[in-house]
Amino acid sequence: MKKLSFLLVLILGLGLLLAACGGGDDNKDSGNKDNAGDDATNEEATDFKVGMVTDLGGVDDKSFNQSSWEGLKSFGEKNGLTEGEGFAYEQSNSKEDYIPNLTRLVRNDFDLVYGIGFELKEDLTTIAEQNSDTHFGIVDDVIDLPNVVSITFKEHQGSFLVGVAAALKTKTNKLGFVGGIDSPLINKFEAGFIAGAKSVNPDIEVDVQYAESFGDPAKGKLIATNMYNNGVDIIYHASGATGNGVFNQAKDLKQNDPDSEIWVIGVDRDQHEEGKVGDTNVTLTSMIKRVDVAVEDVATKSMNGEFPGGELLEFGIEEDGIGYATTNKDAMTEEIISTVDEWKEKLLNGEVVAPTTREELETFLESL
């Protein structure tokens, strides 16, 4: 009888133990199903890697490359990625660095690789053709490949607007334009700027010079020195790190003569900080080109399986990809801002079409 009772207790206990284990397995399976999506999403976000290769201006050019890097950092931070692993950049000190830098990111299994600037077009095309499973992005040029997205901007629109601002601000009616490399891209900045300025005052003179480099501040300073000495009081630069030299010369002049009214118009990002001289500032405004927004947007799409391969994405005023800065409230008065916004509306509604080339500029000027 004792043996029977013992067996009954043992059987009942074993049954309860199995039921408990079975229940635990059910809960565990259910838990896995509930968390599977989150785990997969987190793993996808963590594993996704995006990198960029700078042009010769460098990642701290306070302009184009820096804006791109800020976009990648914003993307990485929002998605819990680690700098250097989940998002990274490769610095190019010469054109010979482009291929090795692009190759390094591909070999390190980066899912999306950006070439920042039109100068990388040829080399990025070569690498993209050899690595069809990797996503690529070219900024400021077009590559017709299914695994490459081309990101361009309507720089001529923003340049037109800062040209209007310069024409309203100048005291000498002499403006300067400093370009990086004489190319179709930078010609858009030049044409738009001159068109905007002369739309306000056809008699304004614009001195145009190219440094033939995006990474030569010394050359930028020399050009700016000559321009300011010749009566130019506002210089618009579209020259990457070369433009740092333009700012340096303007600040030197301002420091030596606080009453002098000379200005610089920044490019790509709000360069207000670059113009600080004690309690004053030589940055009149900046033509803002939201490379950071475009880079972050495409990275997000790529991570989410919506990479726009083979497409051309163009950002202008209408897409909030182009604008101008009003940070310097002392220089950019309400009257100037109001007038610039009137011209902005004309660009938006098609009443005015900003030129993109020197040929288009010539036709535009003839119509004034």
C-alpha cells in the first residue's frame, strides 16, 4: 500500500512537472514570436553600415563634406550605430585616394557608400560596377547604374537668392565670386549669383575667379585679398575648404578696421560661425544646400529596404533642399529678407528661372 501511494505521488508529481515545463515552453515560444520582429529590426539597424569618401576639401571643410558627415552622424545616432563601425568616413588627401578609400569601405562590408562630390564620379562608377551587391550614392553628379543613387541640387536657385541679398547690401556695387574648380557644377553657383545680383541692379560688377581647388585656403585668401583691394565689398565663395581663406582675409581686414563693411557669403551650410570677429561677424548670409538631409534620407531608405537605386534625386527650394541663412540679423535686415523672399516666390511659381550655365546667364541678362 505504501508502495502504491508512493507511485501515485511520483506519477502526479511528474505530471505536474511536465505540465509546468510545457507551459514554460509555450510562453517562451510566444515571447520569441512577440520579440522576433523587434530583434530582427534592431539587428538590421545595428548591422547596417554606411560610409562616405570625402573629396579633397576634407571632412572638416566647414562646407560640403562637413555637411555630408553631419547627415551621416545624425543617421547613425538616431539608429544606435557606432561611429567608425556603423557609420564612418574615409578622408581623401589626393585623387589617388578615391579608389583605395571606396574599396576599403566595400571590403569592410558597408551596405551604403557615398562619394561626396563630382570628382569621385569616375572612380565610384568603377567600384560600383565591380560590386553590384553594394549600394552607392554619388553627390553632385549622375551615375546611371542600378546600384547607385544620384543626388543633385538646384544650387543656381539658392545662389540667385544670395545674389539678390548681395545686391541689396553692397555699397560699392562690386561683388566677387570665388569658385573651387571651373566646372559645370560650380558654374551653376556662378550663373545663379550673377543673375540674382543683376536682377536687382544691372549695373553691378561681379569679379569671377576660380582657385582650381576645393582644398587650398591660401589660394582663397590671395584671391580675396585682390578682390577686396579692388573695391569688392562682398564675396560669395563656392569653393569648399578654399573658402576658409576667403573668410580669413575678410576677418583680418575687419579686425584691422572694425568700421569697414566687407562681407562673405558662405556656401552649403550656414557659415555664420566662420565669420565671427570678436563681437561682429563678416558672414552676410549663406547659400544653404541641405546635403546633410539628403544623405540621411537616402541612408534611411537603404536601411529600410527602399534604396532608390538608379534614380536621380534633385533637391531645390520646393523640396526644402536649398535655402539661405538669416542668422546675421544685424546684416540681413527685415527689408533685405522681405525682398529676397519676394524673389524666392518668383522662383517657386516659375515667374523667374535661374540660369545654370554661362550661356543661359547671357540670355537671362539680355532679358533684363
